[in-house]
Amino acid sequence: MAAARRNKRMAASQPGFLSFNSGLDGNSSDIKRRKRVNKNKKKNWNKYSDIQDVEEFLDDVRLQEKAAGGLIAEKPDATLFFVDTGEKDKETQPQTTVKKGKRSKPLRIDLILQPDSRIPAPKNVLAFQQPNAKKQRRMAEKAARLAAMGVLPRREKLLRLRQAAAASGLPVKENPVANNNPERAFYDLWSAGTPETDDPYYLEQTKKKLVKRPDRLNEKPSVLPAIEVVGPGGSYNPDFFSHQDLLREAHEVEVKKLRAEERLARQLAVKEDIATEESSFKEQVEGLIEEGDVEPEEPEGGSEDTVIGPTATQEKKTEKQRRKEKAQRIKALRRKADRQMIDKQQQLFQLRSIRANLKTQEQRTRQRQAQRKANQEAQKSMPRRLGRLKFQTPDLDVQLSHELAGSLRSLKPEGSILKDRFMSLQKRNLIEPRERAKFKRKYKVKYSEKRAFREIV
């Protein structure tokens, strides 16, 4: 569109351009002298710029396009001039009405509906657009390319298979019953049961059949119960023997802790060596005797010249020596092959011992598998290492004999239910062992004495 306008302007600027409003009536004396203004400033561009001639030129171009359908300079003579023969063309005249005794003239509605401009209406681009035209063109190109290679689409393949089955007389799968068929079976949409179909794909798409759950997700991380019941010794009024068993268990736990602390203390203890007479004498004479004063002893075999450096080059072997070495190598290979043959023959007489060894190995393997399985079962009841920290078994809530309460009224509450639940989650491998966050002060505490405090002091 912009290119067409540019061409029209260039054509109108030619010397042969005809204008509807010619400027010949103007007088050169009416031209006013322009004011000299500094136009390098933006505020003076529109204020002191005379564009009247440009506007008149563009208005004249628009008028020609509206009246003549384009520039008159570009129109051929046949469209601008005609020969007047005195006869009017009836075909070009609009529809008229003939009344009796009156002159015929066009209807008012026809005059209103006639276009007053010869500029064609703008083309509606949206009316020619198609949704997903690019995608459909790509799909058509792909289908044509596959058809040229001999690859048919799935719908065409199924159609040909059905046609081949019908031609060969094989039973064809019946079409499904339509939804608007009154003879079809009634199906309750709001029923709790599943529809009468065994199609797994239909059941999965309608959410009637769940996705198969992996077996590992059905296994519990621990076999321990969610709530562990305290033994009879932990009651507020326990039996004597039950209470003694609880005290013995708590005593064993404390003994293990003490032994671990003692072992750690022994490992970290500094070993102090006690000074002896020999060590004391070495310390006293240290630095008095120089090591260079002692002369090295000569070897007993006398002085012999020793060769230091690369060994002498070996002499070249003779042909006889080479044949002898080759014969020895062949003989060694033969002895090795004979030995392997003898070993294989001896294994025939060792079948009983080999069978016994295999049975022993199989029995040992079964024992190891059973032991490994037992260890795995034992590990299920033990807390695993899930994080940075290791699970620490909490202390037992136990009361001594003189601390037992005779009734519920005098019983003092001990422990915390929230803490017990939290430790149970850690013990059953549901969460990783954690520790209380340590408070770290960001800024140092600043102490200042107030005026009232100073007055009291």
C-alpha cells in the first residue's frame, strides 16, 4: 500500500501532472517573504514550517482518486473522452420507473446507493485467513511425502484391512451400539458400580481402574507399632517384680553409657613414658660424641673392586645355544600339557569329593542367605540412618521405689506426649532425626545505664 502511494506521488511530481485546482490564478506579488528562523530547534519545526503546498498537493491527489479512480495523468484517453452521438446507452442507466404522463427518472434509493467514490473498498485480510492453516499445510505435505514413500495413514490401513476381511469372508467386528439407540442397555450414570465392560483402556480413561501401585510403596518403613505400650513396671502402682525388671533395664542402659565414656576416656588419654637410666644417660651425653669420629669397619672378605654403573653387554649367543634353549622351552610346554591332562584324569576319581564340596558350598550359601534375611528382618525394627544425625534412644521414664505414688491423686505428671510422638516418628523411619535449632545472636548485647539507675546508685 505504501509503495503504491509512493508511485502515485512520484507520478504526480512529473511535469505532465494535471491538477483539478490549478494554481495559475495566484499572483507572484502575493508571495510573502519568509521569516528567517533558526530551524535546528524542534520547537520551530511546526511553527515556522510552511507545508501548505504539500497539503494542497495531497488533497488534489485524493480528489482525483475519489472522482476518477486514480491520477488523471495515468488514465488513457478512452476513459477520459467519448464521442457524443446524441444517443444514451440504456444498459448503463440505472433502473428507472415510468409513470403515466411523467418523465422517467432514477429512483431516490438508487441514487443514494450509488457509490460516490471510485476508490475500491479495502480488502479484509481476516476474511481470507484460515485457522491453523500453517499446521494443516504441514500435515498435508507430510501425508503427501509418506504417500510417495508408500506409507499409508492409520485410518486408510484399517479401512483396507476391513475390506480385505470382508472380501475373504472372515468375521468382521460389529460396530458399537449408538447412544441414541433405544434398544441399548440402560446405564445408570450415578451408580457406584463400574459399567459392564472389561476394556482396560476404557476403565483407565474413565478413572474406574487405578494405576497399579508399586509393591515397594506398600511396604512400611518399620515394623514397630505406632504407639508402644509401656510395660507393667511403668504403671503408677506396679507389681514389685515388674518394677524391679524395669529398674534392671534402666541400670543396664546406664552401665553401657558409663562403659562407653570410660572407653572414650582411655582412648583420649595421654600416654606418659617414665624415664629410665638409659634414657637419662642418652640425654646427658647428647651432643658430646660426634658421629663422624667413629670409623667404619671394613668387610671381612677383603677389598674387592666392585663395578658401579651399567652392566657389561652380554655376548651374542651361538646357534647351538639357541637350539638348546628352544628345545628346553618345547619340553617345558609338553610337561605342562601332560600335567594338565593328568589333572583332568585325576578329577574323574575326585567326583565324590567334588560333589561333597559343592554340597558344602550350597549349604554355606543357604546359611548366609538365611542369616542375611534374618539381619534384614532385624533391621526393619531398628531406626535407619536417614540424615546427618543418628537416632538416639530416649531415656526410660522410671521411678525409684520411694518415688512411687500410692494413688492417682498424688501422682505427678512426667514426660511429654508431643515429645514421645516426635521420637516415635524418628524411630519408625518416617522422619530423619533432628536436633533443636541453636539460637545464635546476630548482634552483641549492648548494656547502657539509664539516668534513673545512676541516680539510685
